[in-house]
Amino acid sequence: MKVLNFGSLNYDYVYDVDHIVQPGETLDSLNMGTFFGGKGLNQSVAMARAGVHVYHAGMVGEDGDAFYELCRENGVDTTYLRKIDGRNGHAIIQVNREAQNCIIIYGGSNRRITKEFVDEVLADFGEGDIIMLQNEINCLDYIIDRAYEKKMTVILNPSPYDSALDACDMKKVSIFLLNEVEGKQVSGYEEPEKIIGAMLEKYPDAKIVLTLGENGVVYADKDKRAQQGIFKVKAVDTTAAGDTFTGYFVAALAKGLPIEETLRLCSKASAIAVSRKGATPSIPTMEEVENIEL
Ligand code: RIB
């Protein structure tokens, strides 16, 4: 079984701020850093640091050479990474004193995926292989259709939630990993139980992993429920905490771990990520997750 992540790669320009800037306000930042990020890349790095061989498919811009190096350093397979003309995708991130963030994305190269490229990548994958997707690249509906035809296990993190997702046939998704905001956007409900109920009614064969911030995470499928609380840490930057959780979840799935152990592992890994700055630099290795006392 092979693991493919078809997703974004961003340069993250991160500004520490007293508070998230308000409409009409000009705000001096307290500090600034540049990190590697993108929900796609963060999740691939998390899978690799959790010990799984992951192929990352995506497009970097003419300023994107550094992503090859970053992937190689982290053991992320770059066979399906392509460099194209034009600017790489980037994100402008504000992090306030409470460690909450607010993100603006410029898609750039991430929005230049072609159907030909999708076909070329998927030609090497087949039944039983896993494909991980987020919503920061174009062609998402096409990728889901082709991967499903090939009987791959389609895992979707519908983030950020926008109208591109309306074009996707969600019935082809085997596992949804989403937070409560996305849960509301998908189902129309705010209460976790209602979100899960509505999603299972619409997608009865899917597995749902709903993260609930301070309230931990709930797993549900038509036969089973499980939940896990958070590991309390001093929060520094919540960027990529969700991506860390998702990457570790896919890694645990690939390794065949039971769901209870999976949720515990993912929650611990994302707690460590919250205690550190930046996106990819904050993601722990499996060794750290196993050895740290929280
Ligand atoms: O989920 C965090 C990520 O969202 C950041 O790394 C940023 O690039 C945006 O894609």
C-alpha cells in the first residue's frame, strides 16, 4: 500500500501581533518569521516524521527550489513534485498573543495543477493505496473522481472550506478529517453530535474525525465511536496543529493502529506542534511523540 498526498506547498510569512488586525487598522507587528508551510506540505511532513513513506504531488513556482530540499531532509518523496513558471503559493499569517492565527493564502503554483498532471501521477497508484487531499489546490474534484475510479482510499481534509468543494463528489470520500468550523460548513450544524449525525446520514460508509479544539476529538463511523481529550501545553502558535493531527492520523492508518491509540497519538503530536512556532518546524517526530511526557 502506497501513500500519496496531492497538496499545496506554501512559504508562510508569519507576523506575531498583539491582536488580529481590524478593518481599517494599520498594525505594527511584534516579530516576523518565514517558514515552510501549506496544508499539503505540513501533512506530508507529519506523515514522514511519523515514519511513513509519503509521495507528495504538487507544483512549486520558479522561486520554489527550497521545497525540494525541505522534502528530502524530511524523507518526503519528491517524485511527483513539479516546478513551473510563475510564483509559488504563499500564506500571510498573523499570530496573536493567545496563539490564535488568521491566514490569507495566495494560491500561486498550487492552483496550476492540470488534469494531465493528475493522470500522470495517478497512473502509478491503484487499489488499496491511500490518497490524502486538502482544499488548497485546483482540480480537486477531478482528483477525487480519478482516485475513486482507481479504488484508492480517498481521505479529505476539507480545509479551507469554500465553493470549490461543492463541485466534489463527497460520496467518494472514505475518511473526512475536519474541525468544528468546517463541520458546520459541511453539515449546517454547530453541535458535534449533530455534525456527525448529519454527515453519517449523508455519507453512511465514511469515517468521520471531528476535532473540537479544547474539547479534543471525536471519531465516528456507522459501527463505532471513540473520543480523546487534549494534552494541555503552553500554546505558542496553533498553525499546523490540525495538519499534524491529520498527517499522524494517515500514518497510523497506514500502520493499521487501533482507533483509540491513533487518536491518542495524533492528539499528543498536535499538542507538541502547538507549543512551537511555525508550520513545518513545529511538527514532531514519532520519537519525540513517544518519549515526551505530557
Ligand atoms: O494549516 C496551516 C497552513 O495553512 C499554513 O502552513 C499555511 O500555509 C496555510 O496553508
